[in-house]
Amino acid sequence: MEKHSLDGAMSLFVTLAIIVVFAFGSILYNRTYKKETSFAEMLQPVIPPPLYEKFTNDQLMKMHPDQIQYLVTLYLKKAVQSPSHENIKDYQSLQRIESLKAKAFGDAVRLESGGK
């Protein structure tokens, strides 16, 4: 009989130890790795730097279409918020890059299909 009560006590001890380890680990994880962001912080706009300070024309032409679209949206918002000459020029430069990429794609499709 003593062996069964000892097994039960050991099982209870191991279960409690596991619960304590997981609870303590969760608290440490939340304090160390998980940064709580407030609603006001989430609403802070992303203001990009001047376009050609960050990218060259060659880099922009080699970007994935989703990346270009993201930049177009970002710089459009910047130009609408602060319609300065530089912000509008950056937005128009991105539109031009987007247009050139679309034209290159259209030309490639036309050549592939044997059209004129």
C-alpha cells in the first residue's frame, strides 16, 4: 500500500513542478520577448525617407511587384500628407518605375505570343 501512495505523491509532485515551470517560463517570455504595443503606437504612420536616399533606379527596377506596390502606396500617403516638391517627385518616380515594369512585361508577352 505504501508504494501506491508514494507513486501518487510523486506523480502529484511532478505535475506541480511542470505547472510551475510552464507558468514561470510564460511570465519570463512575456517580460523578455513580447513587447506590448499600445493602440496609439499602432496608429503611428510609417514615414519613408527620400526615395533616392534609400534606393537606386536599378534596385527599384529589380524589385518584386508587391514591393513596388507597397512603396507606391507608402510614398503616395507621404505625398498626400505633406505635398512638397520632393514628396511628389518621389511618388511620380515610383509611378514611372511601375509603368516601365508594366511596359517591359507587356513587350515580353507580345514577343512570346509572336505579336507585333
